Amino acid sequence: MPDTFPAIAPDTKSKRQRAARILQADFGDGYAQAGPDGINTTVENWDLSFENYPISDVTTLTAFLDAQASYKSFYWTPPNEATPKLWRQDGDYTVGYPGPLTRSLSVKIKRVYSL
């Protein structure tokens, strides 16, 4: 069973990217035919930002991400949504040191589908 992302809300600088995955065939006469590529055709990514958070919050987040090791999926509920979805870290995360009592973290996650 996948873990659940810590209950620390990202800041308002976080961004969601969403696109549909399609297959398209282009014909020589200028016509094209397109359709969905697979069952789950929505590609969704989030660039999560946690700027100037308490050190304890960022430590909790980095420990969680380290435990997932970029290959384990986890549950996370996006802002303004009620149902958690399955996600996985997409690449590295970055920690900043803006002050003596705060830290910043940025990480990209992508939606995954699993059986």
C-alpha cells in the first residue's frame, strides 16, 4: 500500500500542468485523425513549492521524499480537491536556506496509474 504525502500544504506558487495524451495520424491531403492514447489519457504534473517553511516541516518532507526514492508512488490530494490521487516524484528535489529558522523546498511530482 502506498504511503500518504505529509499533511503540509504547498504554497500558492505551486503550479499544475495538465495535458491529454493522444495518438494522431496525419494524411497527405491535409487531413488528420486523432484519438486517445490508452485508458488513462490525462498527463498531470505539479511543481510543488514550499517557501520559507519551518525547518521541521521541510525536514519531514525531505525524509518522506527520501523514503520514496523517486520510484515509489504515494497518495497526495491536490489543493481544492477532495480525493487523493497516486503520484510519484519526477526528478530531484531542491532545498533552499532563506533564513536561520526557515527552509524552502521545491519538487516536481507526476500522476501515475497503477493496478
